[in-house]
Amino acid sequence: MLALMANPDSDRIRELKMAAKWSTDGDEKKSAISELLQYGDEGISAIQEVLSVTAYEDVKQACLEAIRSIGRAQKSNAAPKKRKAVKKASKKKKKRV
């Protein structure tokens, strides 16, 4: 029988999410969010979950900044799109008299 091993990253993400959601220490919450940020796309859903349950404004701000930071990192890693040159047809119609 094939034994499935748990992904160590997902276990760590789960631990950090629980700390960010339920810790009584605000600094520990923000530290967990900062560490979740390092997981990028894998950590964003955990950060969003923390954002949805927290009542603390500073934790909400930390979540929002982490989400923005992940978005900026994704944009900078994306391949730049090539723009096609667009010629404007600026021919003027001549009036016939």
C-alpha cells in the first residue's frame, strides 16, 4: 500500500495560519503573516483566511500588505508582454467642391 506523505510546506502553512488566527500575541500574529508571505501563492489563501477572521486592525493591515506584496512579486516575475505597434489612420478626407 502506498503511504502518502504530507507536504511539509502545507503543514508549516497550516501552523502559521493557526498562529496568525488564534495567538493572543499581536507580534506573533504579524510574524506568522510575514512568514506566510514567503510561501507566495501557497500562503495567500491562508493570509486571506486570517484577514477574514481577525478583528485587529494592525493584523488586517499586515494581511493586506502581504497580499499586495505577493501580487507585486507575481507581476514582476511575469514575462513582459510585447506591444504591437499600432498605426493610426490619420488620413483626412478631402472635400470636393
